[in-house]
Amino acid sequence: MKVINRAARTAALMAAGLTGALVGALPSEAATLASSSASFIFTNFSQSPTATQTDTLSDSQSIGSTVITDSDASALAATIPSFALNDTFGEVIGSGTLYSGTAEAEAEVIAEFDLTSNSLFSFNFTAVLELVTSIDLPGLEQAEALGELDFALFGR
């Protein structure tokens, strides 16, 4: 009897998007905007994942009555058809005097694949990061948009 030894391998795909927006104004009449959005989309996996996990976090804070803050995070992983996506958005809009605000969002997708030795593992992905700031009064206003896209593929 001939025994064939096949080593199984596991690959884990991790994608995370992080966005943040920050605005502030000194005592003056002003209008400020900071916006940040990030997204990952993974499609056409050559193999279906054996396990998936998603995690999201969003937080918005404002000081002053004329500040609007918004943050949102979403993550989705599916096995049939196999695809994954995450999306983050943070925006702060302020006007008037003495205001500040922050908006942060984070989304993460983790997928695990059981692969046989010498098997093909492939997929397509698209990543987008958009940062926008606008101020009316330089020196009195501050606007900052931050973003980060992380993607990793681990094998064991």
C-alpha cells in the first residue's frame, strides 16, 4: 500500500481601512470641512474561504453647537460567491466660532482558506482612499483628513 503525504496549508487574508477627520477653529466666523473615505473590494477568489470574520468601529465627537460629525464603517465577507469588502467614512463640518470635531472609522475583514500543496490561490482586489479638506480662513482654521489602507496575506 502506497501512502501519499499531502501537506495542507492555510492562508489568511486580512484587509483593514482606517479613516479620520479633524477640524477646529479659533474665535472667528469660519467654515471648515474634513472628509476621509477608504474601501477594499476582493473578488474572484480561486477558492472559497473556510472561515471569515469582520469587525467595525466608528466614533464621532464634536465640541460646539455648529459642528456636524459623521463616521461609518461596514465590512462584509461571503463564501458563495466568495467576495469581501470593507468601507469606512469620516466627515466633520464646522461653521461659526470656537468649534472642533473628530470622526474616525475602522473596518476589517479576515478570511481563512485551506489550501493543498502546490495549489493555485488567486483573487482580484481594488483599493480606494479619498481625502478632502477645505478651509475659508488660513491661520484661524485647521482641517486634517487621514487615511490608511492595510492589506496582508499570511501563510502557515
